[in-house]
Amino acid sequence: MLSLLIFFPLLAALVTAFSGEHAKKVAFAAAIVEFAYSLCLFFRFDPVGGIQFTENFAWITNLGISYHIGMDGIALLLIMLTTFLVPLIILSSFNHKYKSPSLFYSLILTMQFALVGVFSAYDGFLFYIFWELALIPIYLICLMYGGKDRLRITLKFFIYTLTGSLLMLVALIYLWLQTPGTHSFDLQALYALNLSAVEQSWIFWGLFLAFAIKMPVFPFHTWQPDTYVDAPAPGTMLLSGIMLKMGVFGVMRWLLPIVPQGVAEWGNLAMILSVIGVVYASMIAWVQKDFKRLIAYSSIAHVGLISAGVFSLTFQGLHGSVIQMISHGINVVGLFFIADMIEQRTGTRDMDHLGGLRTTAPGFATYFMIIMLASVALPLTNGFVGEFLLINGIYQYSQILAAFAGLTIILGAVYMLNAYMKISLGEAKSVAKHFAALTLTEKAVLVPIVIMIFLIGIYPKPLLEIAGPAVEALKLSIQTATSLK
């Protein structure tokens, strides 16, 4: 059943590639089918049933590589985030005209295939294959459909991510070599390794750098703002809404339980870097004039807080990280869609040239306000649930670091409210006076986002119950590995 969820988007991508002018409709229909099927798995999932929908058979026997996939509560929520957002991302592009649309939409579906695979893999080599496959489509989307400076920016993105991928591959191969008897990449075999403290430190950095670049965590973030700004809107949404979660997920699944002594040695540094990223990115976001670039730095700040929650190793921190990954994905896609609509209608993203949209486009301003308030974690919105748990978990780890991490609440409110004021309030500037009303397609993207903002914010219990046992199992596996190693 899980294999069908993984490979259906790849099959749909092949069909889409030959669909010509109907490509976007075919891709959207396929994404809706994928979401509907993921809902079937969602409702069949037992939160206390451990890893479910598993498939495990030998793939490359001589190298100990298996096709081992499964799903716990953490993976389920990230897969649901992926299948929920991809149809919205495709739908958000309907008002754009792209050269070779069949290629463009087939790349999106190919990326979805790889992303679901990343969250499902329980074999290290399989995980690496899906990880790399997820990068190829987004490289091509940025390179072929990005802005004027796309060659330089995509090359920088490529170098960063390739470096991280190579480090991860070296670390995984070393772990494979340490498995006794017939070598294996299986996750449980890697969990059972008895590595020295020095070995764990080296493996920690090999894996952490790969994941830190992907999230990204300060100071490995410099590829991100330019890439987010230069990429076409759907590419930016894929990167920020889903793809950066690969890094956080990688830390939780492939780093913490495998090298607990490495985490004990270097986790505090990772925590400090994460908190620095929160404050640094928030301050940079504060002074931005380009709204899309502001959102890009805001994303770095939010992910820094998520990363800090993971390295707190507390139940609340880990739990909050999972919930906030879902909320951030929903909110940041909404914000980038807002930025894209503003640019399409006014020809600018410079907030100093905007203003007065509340009077010329009250419906648009209302959607914008709701998504903006969710991003700053207003109570009863989805952003509040995760941030509350994250700050709680970080506080248990260090009161001082929690004080700095908590600045994200204040600084986030400052730069987002300031952006809303410049764009929506005051006298309408010339570019905003004829701001077109929202189309039915645009409302079809915004309404589900707003519904999820309030649904998760008011009633987060289902997500908390699904993630809770998996987070508890992760925490227990870290403790067990620490005692054994």
C-alpha cells in the first residue's frame, strides 16, 4: 500500500510529460488522487501501533541493501503535509504560463514521489537515493524557470547541497562497514552499532552538515534567500513548505539514535547555532524591503526554532518540532502565494511601493492577515501550538537559550506586522489602486490553508496523538542507544 503512495506520482509524472497543454490539469488531478489515497492510510493508521504499512525485501543482496519502507506517526504527518500541499502548489500556478508546461508539472510530481520516499525509507541507501532524487527536479525547476540570475544562484544551491549529500553518503558507508557479518544499511542495524565516541563525533558532523544545509541552519543558510527569491513561486513553495523538512526529519530519524554520544558532545553547539539563526534571520527579515525575501529569512528563523526543539531532546521539544513542521509548511506556502499574487498584480514586491490593499482588495487583505497572524503564532492558529511546545522544550534544556529563542515571537510579530502595515494599510499607492479581485482558483488555494490554520490551532489533538507515540519511541531509542553506547 505504501509503495503505491510512493510510486503513483512518478507514474503520473510520466503521463504528465506527454500531456501537452493539458499537463497542469493532469498533474492536479493526479495530486488530488494521491492526497485522497494518503487520507485512506491516515484513517487506517493506529497511533500506538508503531511502524505500519511496512514492506521489506532484499534489493541488492550482496551489499545488504533492502527495499525497506514503513511509516510511523512522524513520517505519516510529513507525508500528509506533502500530499496536502502539492495539489495547492500546482493549483497556485494555474494563472502562470510556463514554457514546456508538461516538463514543469512532471518535475513537481517527480519531486513528490521522492519526498514521500524520503519520509518512508528505513534503509540508509534507499533513504539516500530518495534524498538525491528529490534534489534533481528542484534543480531543474530553479534552473529552467527561475529569474534572471538563475544560473549563478542554482549553481550555489547545487554546490551546497551536493557537498552535504556527499558527506552524508560517506557517513552512511562508514556505518555500513561497521555492521557485523553481512553488512547492512537497515536502520535497526545502524541503531545497534557500538561506535566509539570519536567515531560518533565524525559521523555526527557528516550527517548533521547534510541535514543542516537542507534545513538550513545558521551559518549554512546562505544559499537559501537567493534561491527562494529567484525560484518560480511553485519551486519556492516546494522548497520551503516541504523540502526543508527533509533535513529536520533526517536529524530525528537518522542522526539522534545512531550517534547519541556524538549528539551529547556536539548537540549543544547545534542548539546554539539554531538559536543564533532564529535571532539573526529575524533581524535580517526586519530590514527587508522585498516581501518575498522577508518571507525567506522568516523561514530560516522558524526552522532554527524547530531545530533547537529537536536538539533539546525533550519530549515537548521533539513533539513541538513535528507539529511546527506541519504548521510552518502550511503557513509559508500561504505567504509565498500571497507574495506571488502581489507581484503578479502590481509588478513589484517592494513593500515601500505598496500600500492600501485593505481598501482596494479587502478579501485579499483578510486572507493575508489570517496567514500572517498564524505565522506569528497568534493563539488559536496553528503556529501557536508548535511554538508553545518548542519554547517549553528549549526552556527545559536551557533557560538562557529559551530566552533568546523566544525572541522569535517578538521579532516575528514586528517584521510581519510591519510588512502587513506597509502592504495593506494606509493610502492606496498607484500600483495597488486597480488590484484585481481574487479568482476562484486563488480562493481554492487560500481557503484550505485558512481552514487548516484554524483547525490545527483550535483542535490540535489528532496531530498530537498521532505524533506523540512516535516521538516517545524516538526519545526512548535515544535513551536506549545512549545506555548501550
